[in-house]
Amino acid sequence: MNIARLLRLNRARSDAEVGEEIVAHLTMAIEERVARGESRADAEANARREFGNVGHVQEVAREMSGSLWLERLAQDVRFGLRMLRRAPGFSIVAVLCLTLGIGANAVVGGWVEGILFRPYPGVANQDRLVHVAGTVKGEPGYTGLSFPDFADLERSSTLFDAFIVSKIIGTTLTTGDRAEHVTGLMVSPNYFDALGVRPVLGRGFAPDEGIGWNAHPVTVISYDEWQDRFHADPAIIGKTQRYNDVPHVIVGVAPKGFIGTFVGYSMQFYVPTSMQAAFDPSGYKLEDRGARWIEGFAILKRGATLDRAQSEISAAATQLAADYPDQDRGHGVRLLPLWRGTFDGAQDLMPTLRIGLAVAVFVLLIACANVANLLLVRSFVRRHEITVRLSLGAGRLRLIRQLFTEALLLSAIATCCAAPLAYWLRNALTLFFPSEGGIEYTFHGDFDWRVCALSALIGVVSVVVFAAVPALHSSRTDLSAALKSDSRSASGQRDRSRMRATLVVFQVAMSFVLLVAAGLVLRSLQSISGASPGFSTDDVLATSLNLFAAGYDTTRAKAFDERLLRSIRSLGGVDTVALARSLPFSTRPYDSGPIAVDGFVPRADEQPAASYNSVSPGYFATLGIELLSGRDFTSGDDDSSEPVAIVGETMVARFWHGENPIGKRFQSGGRWRRVIGVARNVKFESLLDAPRPLFYLPLRQNFSTQGAVFIRTRQTPDALRRSLAREIHALDPRIAPYEVITLREQVRRATSSQRIAVTLLGMFGALAMLLAGIGLYGTMAYTVSQRTRELGLRTALGAAPSVLLRLVLSQGLRLAAIGIAIGGLVAFASTRAIASILYRVSARDPRAFVAALVVMLLAALLACLAPAWRAARTDPVKALR
């Protein structure tokens, strides 16, 4: 039984009961009058006259029973649907505009929800999950924590249910004589239990599997890994995988949909923290309080606030600094909500998502303004209907409710259309991050009930707000004037024209702001593309090797590197080749650590620190990094010689106050090192970063069994990839090189947030301009239709078609000019909000404003051209008739 039928049955039952009561009341009144001596005919007439209108009494009874509003609502909905069906053109355009506006907000809302607020599918209680990050006094940003410090923080805290280690690792998976790169997480034993993640097969990790030196080679593999590599083998538990040439026993399979706790990557395996040394060539760190490598989480207890938890954790960190001044002086701990995560891809996307949300709101406002314009035109078409309804006694409130119901129907239909569109586009961000170097990027949008509810709320509120003006204006029809004439009063016509013009100006202004923002970000991306990070990017190719994963110790790795360098130098087209511990602009950050500079006295609470890279001789020449003074490293700078270093300009300015540091010393890693050279500043993490202290060590004095190979060559990446793979496999078939790319491509990948911002702003800006053009076209077409008699009279009096053309064009362009002026002022005041992602471009760059002006004027001209052409071809005979 449907609702309409139920309402009819309830109404019939209620009307029958009320009717029975009325009949009983009238019967009693008639009998009383007959008893007083009146004839039955007179008694019936007098009783009915005294009782009043029976229909009115029934209506009042319905209102008192509370069912009338449901009947009226059902009536309004049925009538509204009929009116929408009668005007399919209006309905389709209005629904399409609202679908685009609501859908854009739903898509970006899903991205925000799935990347910032609930970024880990399958994890319970994400509202209580916080990042635990280290800080250094006087240094920006955040660092990792040492394993002993992390364990001490957990023991001394009372406001947390659990502390969790989650450290991303890359490794080589060996299958027979083939090697490939996979990405996983090193986690604490409580990882799966604390997150509420239950393996579909096997188990998680036992409490005692988190400590020891490579004591527990066990692994939990991902569901996709189990499906793809092992073909969903139900007997997978107990089999082995070789990670970094170490056999790991598979003890569990993670559930479907769980991708780990690192935003941006889909994890393929998990190992316990006891296996840290098997994945880190720098050695065992579980007992080293000075090794800050832990990236972790904490789960707040129910009812605990972030502020209270921060106070407790800060007190514990202060105690650690007092107990261990040599390692923890100047170090603190900060709790960060998930949306401020600093160890994964969420923070890089934060500015882009903020911009995307803002422009989506702009698009919705423009779409709603378009719908408001359509509703105004629709109210003019329905003026006769509205006049008749008012003349027959319909109240203004009833009329307004009917018009609002029709607007809400549009909103409901548009929301239902926008939901599948948003769901389909929820993972569209991943398209900007193609797989590279064995890494599968994933940025999932979360389209749950929260996003659906928000989308519905946005649709309802926006339509109600923008439908209010047309509804109120339509209800204020001058009834006497309307009954005398089939046309509106002149004042009403002027009011509606002004209202439509105001909405068009608003649309043009918002579109202009979006076009300016898109122009600024595009200019920034162009600046980034042409910017130099301080080293050559075009003729230098790079790849990475992991000898540690193939079981090489330091001695064997040094010998392999020497053979590899000789092999690469023998390839045709290779000019120079060099090795380094770290690759700039990669997902693996440069190493950093505390330093002590001879002659530099820090503040009592300050711990000077700097980033560093270990490089081979020829590194600076291969990458084109200028040495400002001193010498390069040589093959003689090895373990048997004095520890030396080359420092960057920023380090010289900060610790030696710009004086020549050649021959002076500083301490790093417990060793005093003598400065032998000064190198030009380079960017190594982001082109937007300010210069930071950086120094270089000879690779032979700070060796690593995993690192990067740099080749200056005239060959293409594809040609060199084949040659390089052949040479490496000839030396050892178990070693798999990462992808071979130019350093320009490496830097370009670091500008992903700018590229996404350009795309979003460009798409939304074009959409906004299209909607504004539709609004301007509709306004001018409506104006021409209303001025048909005037235009016909002008033509009859001798006005040339070119005059009429200029008349309409000037009116439309005048509206566009006012909107552009207002939009320019808004853009001038608001574009500072995107300054954080701009590179060497002012937020008020005049070229972006001029480009937006030209584009908007052309769009306005095109929108006005068809109505103006129709006005110029007005037939005076038909118009005056």
C-alpha cells in the first residue's frame, strides 16, 4: 500500500467520523427546535444556518487532526511533478545545472573525507586515531621518533588505548631468478588488533614478534597480493616470501579493501618491527635512542580530548629530554589529527583539496543562480496561473509553499543524479598518479553516508536559498492590475529584470574569480616547469638499486659498485656516472641528524641539525652542481683517510656567518669532519621549500648498500634502460633496477599538487564560465522577447539592424563588465588563499587577470550574439501586430 492510498483511506475514515458527528449535532438541534414548536422544515433550515458551512467545519476538523498538512504536501508534490513534466526544457536545464553543482561538491567532499578525515579503509575508530610526530626546537616541520622514546611514551601515557608503529618500507621480492620491487609497512605487533583489522586467513602478529634482531621473519600479505600472486590459494599460510633475500613465513592475509595506513600507497605486505635491520642497511635501531625513524599513531581513549592528550605527551617528552639530554635535548612530540598527517601524501594534497572545495562551492553558487534565473522566467510564464489561484482565494503562504516544493523537487532529482556521478568519480585523483617504480599510488574518495547526507543538505539549502527570491516575488503579484491585463505591471517587469541582471552579474563575477585562480596556478606550473632546482635535469638519467635486498654486505657492495661504474662508463653515449645514497625529489627523504659546528654556540634549548647525502666522486659534475670553492671528493676519501665533507651555501651562512669554511670542522654522527668544499644550494624535496642546511659526505666514508645511480648521457631513458638492465643482470641477476627516468621527470612528479590544482581549476573554471554564459544568454534572450514591440517600433521608424545589434550587445556586455569588475575586486582580495602553492608568481599577477578578462569577455560576447542577431532581424509587422 503506497503513501497516497494510505492518506486517502485515513482521510475518508476521518471525514466519515466528522460527518457522523455533524449529522448527530444537527439532528439534536433540529429535535430541540421541533420540541419548541417549530415546524420540521423550519427547524432544519434554522439549525443548518446556525451551524454554518459544513465544508468549512470539516476543513477545520482536518487541520485540528493534523492530517491536512500531509494531504497538502502530497498535493503540492503531485502538482509540482505535473508542472515539471509540462516544461521538460526548463526541468532538464535546471536539473542539469544543479547536478553539476551538487555533484562537484559531492566529489570533492568525498576526496576530503577519504584522504584527510577517514583515509584508511577498513580501520575502526579513525576519529580517535592521531599521528605521533617528533619536533626539533627551532626547526620547521616534523621528524620521526626513536624506538626507545616511542616505547617510553607508551608506558608513561594514560589517555591512550594503544601506540602503533607504521613505517613504510620498499623492498625487493625475489621469485626464483627474478626480482621486483614491492611496497609494505613495518608495524608493531599490535597493529592489526589496535586498528580493528581481522585477517581473512591466518593471524596478525604475536606480542613477542616486535622485538629482537631479525628474530621473527614473518609476514602478513595483502588481499590483492594473495589474489594476484597466489591465485587465492587457501593453503597460503605457512608458505614463504623472500623480502630482501630473507625468507618470511606468511602467517596471515589482510582483509579485502584494507590497504594499510599510508595515504597514497596500497601496501602489499606487512612485517613486524623486529625485522627492522633486514630492511634498513644502516643497521639495527630498536635500541638506538638517537635514531629517529619511527612513524607512528596513537589511539585516544574514549572521552579523551586531543588537548589533554597533548599536555600529557608533552610532559612525557620533557621528561625524556631531562633523562637523556645527549639524544633528546631540544626534541618534543606533537599529536596531529589525521588530516594533518605529515608522513604520507595527505599533507601534499591539502592545498589542492582546499582549493577544490572552494571552487566546487563557487560552481554550486553559479549553478543555483542559473536555476534562480530559470525560476524567474518560469514564474513569468505561469503568471496567469498564479493570478487565477490568488483570485480564487489561495493564500500567499500556500503559493510560496507550492513554489518551494517545486524547487525542492528539482533539488531532489538533481541530488539523485549527482550521487552516482560523484560515486563514479570518487577515485579520479588516482589518475594523476600513474604507477611508477613498482609503486601503486591510490587516493580513494570515501562516498559514505556522511558524504551523501552532506550532498543532500547542500542541494536542499542552496535551492531553498536561491528559490526564495523568485517565490516571494511571484507571490507579490498585483491582483487588480493582473486581472485587468494579461501582462505584468511595468514596475514588476522592471523588478524582475533587475533581479535577473543581478543574478547574471553574480555568475560572471564568480566565474571571473575562478578563471583568475586557474590562470595563477597555470602560471605557477609554467614557472615550476622552467625552474632549476640547482642541478641539471635534462641530460641526466637516474635509477635506484638495492644491494642490501640482494644480501650484499658492505665489502661486496663496494666491489659491485666499482664493477657497475666501469660497465656503465663503457656504454655508448655515457659522459659521466656517479652514485649517491639518496635521490632528490623522491619518496625517500634525505637523511638528517644533529650536528655540532666548531666555534658555533647554540642556544641552551637548541639542537642544530642538517640534512646530508653521501655521494661518490664525480657526483657534482654529473648533476651539474657548481662547486663555489674547494675541491670535489676523490677515490682517496675513504675509511682510511680523514673524514671530510662538502657543505652547502645555507649551511655556510647559518653556522659560519658567510665566512670561508674551508679547513674548518663540524661533528656529525659522532665524527668530526673537515670541510673541503662549498657547493651551490640545491632543492631536494620540493621546489617550494626554502633553502635548508645541507652537506655531502664521501660515499666511501658513509657507505650505503642501497642508493641511486646518476648517468649524464645523450641516450633516451628507454634506450638506456635496456642497456643498464643487461649490464646489471650480467653482474647479478637477483638485482632489479628501479625505473630509469630523467631528473626533469623526477622533479615534475614532485609538482603533482600543482598539476591537480590546474586541472581542477581549469575544469571548474570552464564549467563556471559555461553556466555564466547560459545565464547571460537566457537573460538577453528573455530581454529581447520582452522588447519585441519596442524593437519592431524602432525598425518601423528606420532603425538599421546594426543599431539593434549594438543595442542588445551593449546591454549584455554591460552586465558582463559589471560582473567582471566585481569579480576582479573579489579575486584581488581572495587569491592570496592559494599563495601557498604558487611558485614565483604573485597572487595578484596582472597577466592572470588580463587573461581572465579576455576569456570572460569573449564568452559574454558569444552568449549575447544569438539574442542580438535575433533582435536585429525583428519583423516590424509581426512585432507591432
